[in-house]
Amino acid sequence: MRRVKRISGIAGWILLGAVLGGVVVYVLGLDEQELSETPVEVTATPVVRNDAVGLAPKVIVKNYGMAIRSGPGAVYEIVGNAPMESEYRIVGRNQGGDWWKIVFVDIEGEEAHGWLYALFERAVNAGGVEVVEAPPTPTLEVPATIEPEPTLIPAPTFTPGAD
């Protein structure tokens, strides 16, 4: 806090640089003597959440045609495609921090969740994104091994005296 005197002659206290919700707040108070002589009108200022003003966590695709997958890993099914420079809202991350869980619009035009590989993308305001549980790793069906039937190859015939 710092005591200041305005050009008009009114003295008071000011708090510089207090940060509240991403906005720098300046508080000006008057001395007690001036406070009793000066009518003060107090109005409430609504607090705006960061995500309401475009500061929600998002990822910006920096590579051409990134795959959106059903889970955090290359073993999961591809459920969409993220064009270069597209932006998606981040709703979670995997335990390793290398995949973002995002909200995207699927091929039917419905809102869906998918996963983008984080190391090739640019995240904004993602410092507080929570770890979310990944879907179970898909089990790959291995085709049954078919035993080939032996092919009989006739033995060479030997003819005596033939050179």
C-alpha cells in the first residue's frame, strides 16, 4: 500500500498490482477524516470467470492433419481429424501429460470427446488441466494361426547310367 495525494488534493491509499482473476486491480481508499466528509458510493463489480472470456484451456493444432483418437495412444482408434490451425477445448490430460482430452465435433455433427497428442500442438491456459482416466486399452484380435498342410514333393528319381 502506498499513500498518495491526487491533483484535486484528496489523499488516500492505493494498492498497486494486485491480481484478481487475470485482471490487475487498483484499490484507492481515502483517509478517515476525508471519508467522513466525502460521500462514497459503493457498487459491486461482477467477477468474470476466465473460461467465459476466452481463457479456457485450449489446444491449437500446429501440424497438418493430426489424428484425434479414442484414447491417449496410437493403439486407440482414430475417431476424427484435426486440421492445421484448428482449436479445441481441453477437458483433461493423461497421467503422462503427453495427450490432451478435447471436445470436438464428430462426422455426424455431434459434440464428442477425443485425444490429441500434446507434444506436437500448442496449448493455451492449460496449466491447471486435471488428469482424467483414460479408456481401457483396446485388445487387438490376433487371428488364429493356421497350420499349413504339408505339401508332398516327390523324391528325385535316379536312373542308373544316365549322365
